[in-house]
Amino acid sequence: MLFHPKDTQEVVQKANKSMAHLAYHLHYFLEHQWNEKKRVWEPSKKLKPVAILPELQEVGEQLRVQREQAMVEWAQTGGVKKLKARLSGRIVHGLGAGHVRETSLTIHPVYGLPYIPASSVKGLVRHWFIEAYCEGDEKRLSEHEIGREIFGTQGNRGRVQFHDIFLIDGLQLAGDVLAVHMKDYYEGKQAATDDQKPVPVSFWTVMAKEVDVYLTAHRSAPQSGEETTRLLEAAAFWTKQALTEWGIGSKTSSGYGRFSEVYDVTETEFLPMVKKERIRLERQKKEQEMLEQKKREEEEQAKLALLSPEERLVAEIERLADSEADKQRSKDVLYQQVLEQRNKQAALALQAYWQRIGEWGKGISKKQKQKIDKLQQLLNDE
């Protein structure tokens, strides 16, 4: 924890946890050696082995579950494609980024895992598309309808989102070396000759088995579902081609960052989870509606309890719905209560209800007509 703020040191020491975040191992826990000529301490050219601690593996698994759940929730209202990509060898991303060793590796600042930023994924696929479909001319992208919709242009935002790729499954860090064979030539000091001493440069590479690749798209309207699917299908195909043909990251021309296989697992792995989540949400919605209905009924019952018997009868009649149960109740229990109470206000409410449901006027039964006569007699009494 050398060179850290004091409060940071105290927190880590109290937590009694190992530093699983890989940025600490690659940026802070560096061995140094004394350069007598320059009279300074310099990072050692030898790479210190870095173990993938159990804490980091746990973070990776939690991240995988979290991302998967987030995509399942997205799929309830939008479009999602899930691909599995199998690395054929090592991968190195961010080799040229700023670092004290002059060779870096892209590590997620929060999770501490190697990853490929979404911007790199989109940039790769977009470049591959321009080379394959626009003859290498970026200006022609706007002429391609599907490409324009997926990647966007200066005037319009693209509809497909590319997401970070995390290297989790079978994660290992391995040191590698590249050699500059004619250093003086590249520095402009002398001509390129075979007698110049090679300068080895160490750098980190990542090994992993499979990675999850997510592509998403918004559905702005119900009728755009088919269009969203079409865009995601095209984007998934181009992503597959770009990763297998070109690879991603640094030194792809030397075989790094290549993928041997990219396959679509949306139908087999992802959509079953989406269906399960949709069923859960529907069940949750029904349960919530039942709870709300029960709450409303309890509130109504509490309000009715504060009323007089006459006022309560009027309120119950005004609350009647068009269901068969309520229709029958209006003709039996409530009708009898109206007559027993001699409640003219309730009689008017019952009249309005029967008129609404078609039980007042022509075409009614003889028995119903007798009830209407008694109700009118009550209303006409002084």
C-alpha cells in the first residue's frame, strides 16, 4: 500500500483483504531496479507473476450474473443479442496506453478485471463494415441503410448499442516479450544494420476461454420489433466476422486477440431466461394488483363503517358494478334493505343502477316489474 493516501491504507488494513484488483498488481506492486547510469530507480524489466485471487474470481462471477440480469430486464422492453466468443490464444488490449513500464493493459477501474471497452468493440465492427461494404470509404456509410441505422452518422445516433466485453472465464495473466531489433534506426540515429542489439520489451497478455458479447437496441414503438430484430441480426453477424477475421486489441497481425469461434446463444440460453423473468413479472404484477384491490376494499369498508346505516346503503348501491353477482345482489339483499329502511335516497340510487343495466323499463320480467312498482310507491310516498 506504499504511495497510497493514509485513509486508503487504513481502510484496506482494517478490511484485512488481499488486493485482488489487477490494477494494483500492474501499476503499483512493481519491482524496481537501480539504474546506475541515470541514477534513478526504474521498473524492473522482469514481470512479477500475478495470481488471479479468489476474491477477484468472485467479483467476476457476480459481475457476470449482474450483467445477465440487467440484459434480461432490458429484453422486456428492448432487443438483446447474446453471443459467445471463444479466444484462440492470448489477447492484449491497451498496450500503448500510458504506463510506467510503457506497456499497459486495459483494466476496469471498478471491477479490477481485464476487459475490452464497448467503444473498441463498436469501432472494430464499424471499421470492418466500412471495409467490407463501403470499399473502405467512410463517407459511404451514410448511403447504407442498415449500417447507418446500426452505427449512426454525424446527424443521427445509431440504434444498436455495443457493450463491454469482460475476460472472466478461465482468466490468466501471462507475460510476453517483443523485441525491437534496430532501436537506433527507429530513433533516427543511424541506418538499419544487423549488428544492432535487440531490445526486449516485456508486456502483459490475457488468456481466457469464452467471453459474453452483448448487443442491444431500443424498441421505440411496438411496430418496430421486427426492424429491431433485423438490425441486431446484422450487427451480430458483422461482430462475428470482425472478431474472427481481424481480432481485437493490440498486435492482432501477430495473432493476438483472435477468436476461433463466435456463435449466437440468444435462442438457446438467453431467451429462456427472458421468458422466465416475464412470467415472474406478470405474476408479481397480478399479486400487486390483488394487494392494491384488497387495500382499496379495506379503505372502502373503513369509510362505510363511519356512515349511518342509511348512508351506508346508498354508498353500497352506488358502488355496484355490472357483474352478475352485483345485479343479483341489487335485486335481493339491497332491494329488501331499501324497503325495510324506507330509504328514498337509496331507492333513487337503485333506480339509477337498474336503468344503467337495463332492468328498468320495457322488456323486463314480471317479477322485476313488481319490484319497480314497490320502489316507485316508496318514492311517491310523502
